[in-house]
Amino acid sequence: MGHKVHPYGFRIGIIKPWLAKWYADRDYATLLQEDMRIRELVAKQLSNASVSQVEIERGINHVTVTVHTAKPGIVIGKGGANVEALRTNVGKLTNKKVKLEIKEILQPELDGMLLAQNVAGQLERRIAFRKAIKQSIQRTIKAGAKGVKIQVSGRLGGSEMSRTEWDKEGRIPLGTLRADISYGVVHAHTTYGRIGVKAWVYRGEQLGERPGSARTEPRAPRRGAAGTRTRSTGRTNGAATPSEAPAPEALEQASATQAPSEAPKAEPKRTARSKAPAAAEVETPAAADDATAEAPKAEAVKAEAPKAESPKADEPKADETKAKAKTETAKPARASKAKAKAKASEAASADEPAKDAGETTDASAGDEPPAKES
């Protein structure tokens, strides 16, 4: 079995008002039957006036009947004759003073009850039900409705077996309480039997426009207390988004708490960086390659720096070895010169043997000691 809810009764007190506004403790049943008779009388006497709904409001000694109709001229009649006749007939059903009000429906195409009455009237005139449904839907959509649904049930087309047919256009959010849906049910009395016509018209959302209705407007977002953040600050590319920036007071507190703790940590890093270049100037080539040397290592290298100056003290020894090498290379050259002179003296000794012999011996005697030393 289906669990369907009446669209109007589902929204009473939210976006729809009560059609009967009165309260009774002991006489509730009698007053309810009286309301039913009044509604039947209005529907019968104003059957051709396109009456959508009837509101009844009761006071202590009076009854106010409000008729919503699309044809107020027919309800009023010539000189208000029809209104007076209706007032007297309603007065016969109750022993209180009757006040009759008439309200005009400006857009009858958007009223579910009037739409169902129109389709039922076409079915009674033997018009095809599919044609009647489609034409009514098109007119309602053109009038500004956001959704329409029409359903007919019974012996459609005079068939012996009854069935249900329906057509729809747009959306009909029956489960949305703020959706303004007009609903109507009318029975078409045909020669083959009774055909029920139902119509739903979705006219948009209504957000507490009627007085006394419940509030359905969206509430403003909640704001947290001062100095607190309701959302975590999201970061994009290392920067906080402006919509989720922390409060200024929270930033001041965070900076005050972080300043003392961060100060000692920053000093060792600066001293290590400042000492690194000085150590690199004094270090040996092996120690200079280590760019990430710590402060203790740099101090140890400074302590060993005087030992590295020892090569400078050994420079005279290197000069002595260089001088020895020069003398050793110079000795063979002197020996060759001496031999050349000896040959020249032997050639000259043929003319002066006595003199040259003494001179050659002296020259050879001066040249021999270096040869012996080598």
C-alpha cells in the first residue's frame, strides 16, 4: 500500500495556513459538521464560478466565510444579488452572524484545484483525456509554473477496465517542505462512471513570506569567540588563504610565546656560519673541502695552525740543496774547460817547451783539486 501524504496538510503551519481558524472544546463535532455543510453549499451554489478554496473563521458571535474564486463577477452577481443569496443560505446553517468575503485568484492556471476542475470539465464533454492533459500542462507551464503533474483514474475512453494515466513536466518536490505546491482533486461524472482527476502544481519555494508561518530562511553562519579560530588555516603554496586567516590577537599571542624559544636556537646557527669562512682560510686543503665543519672542529684546526707554518722554517735547507745541485752541475763544465786549455797549451809547448811546461803544470795544479773533490 502506498503511504502518500496530502501536500497541503503536510505543509500546514510551515508555509500554508489553516483553512479553518477556530477553537472549540465541547462543541467541536457540531462545529466541524457545520463547516462541512457550509463548504458543500458554497461548492454547489458557485459550481460555475471557479471556486478554489473556502476559509472559515469563527468568533464568539460571528462566522467569517472567505471564498477564493477566479471569477468574482459571477459570485457577486448583478448588484450583489448572488452574494446576498449566499449569505442568507449560510445563515440558515448556523445561528450566528455571517460575514462573507470574496478574494480573486489572479493566476488560475497556477491553482491545482482549478486545473483539476478544467480537466474534469473536458472529460465530461467527451474530450480525449490525453489531449486535455497535455493542453492543460502546456498552459500551466507558460503561466510560470516550475512543474506540473496531472493524473486521471477510471474508465478512460469508455473502456470496461479502469486504469490510471498521468503526465508530468518539470519537477514536483513533494518531500520539500518549503516548496509551494498547489494540489487539487475533482471527480468528473461521465456516462460510463466517475473519473478522478488529480493535479499538482509546483510554484517555487516559499521562505516564510506568510505571517505566522515557521521560519525556513537560511541562518547566518555562526561566529567563534574572539581570539579563537573555528576553522583550521589551510595553506596554498606556503601562504594562508585570506578567508581562513587567523585572528590578530591569536597572532600576537603566538608571536609572544614563540619569541623566547626561538632566540637561543638562532644564535648557534649564526656563530657556526660566521666561523666557517675563517676556519677555511687557515685550514689545510683536506680540511677546507669540508664546508659543513662545526665550531669545535674549526677551533681544533686553529690550534694546529702553528704546526702548519713549519714548512716556512725549512726553506733555508731547500736553498742549500739547490746550491749543491748548482755546484755539482758547474764542476763538469769547469773540467771540460780545463781540458780545452791543456790541449791549447800542448800545442803551444812545441815552440816554448820550458815556459809552457811550467805554466801548464801550474794550471793543471790549480784545476786538479776540484776534480779530486768530485
